[in-house]
Amino acid sequence: MTSSAAGSNRSTAVPPSRKHHEKPSAPPEPPDTSPKQLWKLRLRPDDDSLPRDWWFASTAIPLLAATTGPLANVMSIAALITYWRNNYNPDYPGVDAYSSGFPDPRWCIALNAASLVCGFAGNIFLLFNFTRRVRYIIALPATVVLWYFATCTRPEQTYSQGYWHAVIAAVLYLLSSTALMMNMLGYCLGHYPRHFELSDEQRNLILQTMMFFIWLAGGAGVFAKVEPGWQYVDALYFCDVTILTVGFGDFHPLTDVSRGLVFPYSVGGIIILGLIVSSIRKFAQEISRDNIFKPAAEKRRVRMIDRSVTTTVELEQRQADQTATCLRLTPFLRSPATVRHASRRRTFRNATGLVPLVRSRHQKLLLLQEEKDRFDAMRDIQRKTSNLKKYSALTMSVIAFGLLWCVGAVGFWRAEQHTQSLTYFQALYFCYVSLLTIGYGDLSPSSNSGKPFFIVWSLIAVPTMTILISDMGDTVIASFKRGTFTLADWTVLPKAGRWRSLLERHPWLLHGLQNKTKATEEGEGGAQRFPIGPSDEDEQPPPPTLDQIAELDKLDQHALARKLGLAIRQIAHDLRAESLKEYSYEEWAMYTHLIRFSRMSRAELEEEEEEQGLIKWDWIGEDSPMLAEQSESEWLLDRLCESLDRYLRRQNLQHHRRATVSRRSSV
């Protein structure tokens, strides 16, 4: 028992003579059976450092609302300037394409205008929230209320394109305002602060979305003006089909002016759309990396640490404690001869440069193998996380593609059933042709409800298809390219060095061919031959072995400095490669030894870590270089250059000291 525990027992002990004089203790309080408060408001300030959760509600929902709000505004504009009631042509009864509208009552126009104003005001308050011009507690409720007011458009039930644009705008306003209420709920419950910092991709996505819908709505106004017989909703549909490069052919320019406007308008719209797709993909990668993949990798790393026997630092401490215990407890080891022998014992660094008390080369190789196991475990975590990132993105894109394809087919089937007698299979065919932007033109939306639905559906579906193709580039297309290259290497277009690698895997075959070639050259009189292919100096050096790494401590400072320069040259060469290189443990061990050989005293070492970066880590620890944001080549190049800087400064300091001593001796 420790002294503190004994003291606590003495302080709580009661003499026997006083036990019967003590008052009985109060009965325990009954447990609290009152209902718990489920909704407790906890408003957090902007600068708190508490952890954040509900990441989808805090980040994704405001950005989704900021991108769907302008689309709803465009639909509201189309609903405002288009008649909501149509009369069928007696010659074509029941055909929406030949129906004509007639004026709506004034109260309907006023209500629609109020809806549009509320929608614009809601967008403005949402932007003020992003830029912190208006407080969150004011801006977001104002956006929600205004967008709810924008949904309240209820005229007589008609089936013109303007009416369906109004319905879609009301649905978008309703969904966006409801989603923002979830964002407010998370803030009120204390899951995140009221503001968040917009990244460059998030800011670009908001600005590009606004620019795209301004381009779409403005272009529709211009084409409706220059094309005779086109209403604004028809021009809006034409602009959407043009920018998405679908081109059904049901609407096409009829005048030279509109044909000339197609040139700049289509190019500008396609560029803006491409920027939006790129920003969406980068935003999805950013938010999934920070909230899904990094936590998954961290969980695997923590589980690996729990299963690990000890860390590298603990190994060093254990070796130091064992040596100190032997020197302290064994009488024979306390003898002067033994102490002198221990003081002469060589102490050197391990592969990571952490100064353990290792006496033999065998012990150092064991420590290297221990670190290699931890390195391989972290590399396995890294690869599993990379595969999870690639295939989860592909899976989500495939699911989104399938939903937009099948659910969109249901919408077009119901919208076009009474005008074109469209079946569900034909609707599937139409959606597939539209998703791939083929646009044969044999099927196209012709009903008053089908065209507005196609505008919204295509603006979501076609970028989704583009993102799916991009995600396939890292998985399916990359596998196909590797298979194609492998087939070419072994058939009609062999790559230089392919047969060499095969022969190196079968040494008996390589030696046989070399002996045969040597005998042939000797039979020809040893004629001098010109070298073919890269010289030996240009070939990459083989990776070091653990035995070679264990012998690095025998080199002096100047030899290590020369190796440091060669290593910097090699890393710079790796940075110019097309794909990022992953280094083996042996290469990492050699490079980390070159990083650490130039270190100074402990105080100077801590100062260097604060100024320039880490030079001491554990492979599966939180400071592992394999968890850095940089690539491995970039990280190593930074650390090696810092090591070179330390070495040069130390050499300069030593030169200055020698010069000072020389001057004093001369005096």
C-alpha cells in the first residue's frame, strides 16, 4: 500500500469508543425519475474549440441550399412571365404543344411576383450568412421564412408550362427551407458553431452556380426576344438542351441572329458547367475525406495501436531501463572494470535515429524488423483507406446514376403518357440517351409538364453522369489501362525492360542467356559493341537492405552529407514522375537516418521541430509522416532539405569556432 493510500485510511479511521455515539447516516435520496430534457439549447460561439458533429447538416445542407436557390429563382422567373392557363387548339385537341395561353388575373400575377421577391430575398440573406454580413440567428431564419412564403402560390389548377415551373420552384423552396431548418436545429443543440469557414472550392461552387443560372436565364431572355414565336419557357428549355450538349432538335435556331448567338453562348455555358462539375466533385471529395475517410483511417490506426505490443519509444525506454537495472543491481556490474567497459560501449542510433542503448548489430536488426512491422501495418491502413475512398465514391456515383435514371424515367413516363403514349421502357431509353448526351431526337419532352421537369432533371443528371465517369477513371478505367499495357508489353509493343524484369525473377534463365551471349561475343572475336538503352549511371539504384541500414552509423558526417545530397536528387526525380511514389520501409529508414544525422542538442532539436517540422515520429502514431497532407516525396524533400540546412549551419559553426581558436592561439 502506498503512503497516500495509508494516509487516506488513517484519515477515515474511527476510534471504537466513538462508533456508538455517531448519528445514523441520512437515508439515500430516491433516484430522479423525472423525464429528461431532450431538447436543450446550447448556442456555441464562433471561436470555440469543441468537437463538431452533424457534419452533413453543418456544411452540406447550406451549400445545397445555396446551389438550389438560384435554380428555384430561375423557375420562378419563368412562372412569372408565362401565362398559367392555356386553351387547346381545336384542330389539335389535347396536345400541349399547340395550346395557347391567355392572361391570368392580377391577384395571381401579384402573388407570383411576391413569391419571386421572397425567393430572391431568401437567397440574399443566405449569402449574407456565408459572408457574415448579417448574424446567423437573423439571416438563416429570414431565409427559411421567406422561402416558405415563396411556396405559397396557389392559383387555379392549370397545366401550362408556367404553372409547372411554379410548382417546381415551390418544391425547391420548400425542400431548401426545410433543410435549412435542420441546420438551425443542429446549431441550437450545440453540434456546431453558427458560422463555418468556406474553403476555396465551396466559395467557387457558390459563385459558379450563381453565374451559371444567370447565364441560363439571361440567354433564355435573349433567344426569346430574337426568335419569333418562342416564349420564355421555350427559350429556357432550348438553352438547357444546348448547354448540356443534348440537342434533341425539337427546338433549334431559325434566324441568322440566333444562330450567331449560339457560338459564344454554347461555349460559355459549357465552360461554366464544366467548372461547376469540377467544383462539385472536389467539394464531395473534400467533405468525404474530412468526415468519412480520415475518421475511418483513425479508427483503424487506434485499433492497431491497441493491438501493438509497444511503440518504438517504449522499446528504447525498456532497453535503457534494462541496462540501468543491470548496472545498479548486480554487484559484479558495479565493479570498476565493468563500469569502464560499459562506458566504452558504443552507442548508436537505430534506423529512425532515436538513440537506444543497443550493444550489438543483432539487437539493432531486431529493432529494425520491429519498426518494419509497424510500417507495414500503417501502409496497409493507408492502402485500405485509399481503396475505400475510390470504391465508395464509385459506388455512390453508380447509386445516384441509377436513381436518376429509374426515377427520372417514372417522371417522364407519367408526364408524357397522355401526349405521346410513352411506355416506361421508352422512358428508360429516353433518360439513358439524355444522360449520355446522345440526343437522337426520336423522343423528346413535348408536354407542358415534361419540359420543366426535364430542365431540373437534366441539370442534376448530366453532371452526375460526368462525375461517375471521373470516378471510374480511378478504378475501372485504370484497371482497363493496366490490362491494355500488360497485353501490349507481352505482344506487339513490348516496353523496354519488360523481358529484363522477367529474367530477373528467374535467375537460372538470366545466367544462361548471359553465358550464351558472352560465348557468342567471344566467338566473334570480341568486337566492340555500342551500348543500347539507358546506361548504368541513369538506372535507379536498388533499394537498401536492413543490413546496409544497420551499417550507416559507421559512416562519418561527410559521407552521410554526400548521401544526403544524392537522396535529395533522387526525391526530386521522383517528384517529376507521373504517379506518386510510395517508398518501401528500407528507403524510409535510410532517408530518416539522413534526416536525423544532422540533429543537434535536445534544446536545439526542440527548437528545430517548432520552426521547421517533426524529425521524430512513430509509424502508427499521430505524427506519422504517412498521415501527412503532402505526398511522401514532398514530405521527404522538405525534411531532407531541412537536414541539409542543419548540417551546413553546424559546419559553419564549427568552422567559426576553429577560426576563433586559431586566432587566440596566434595571439
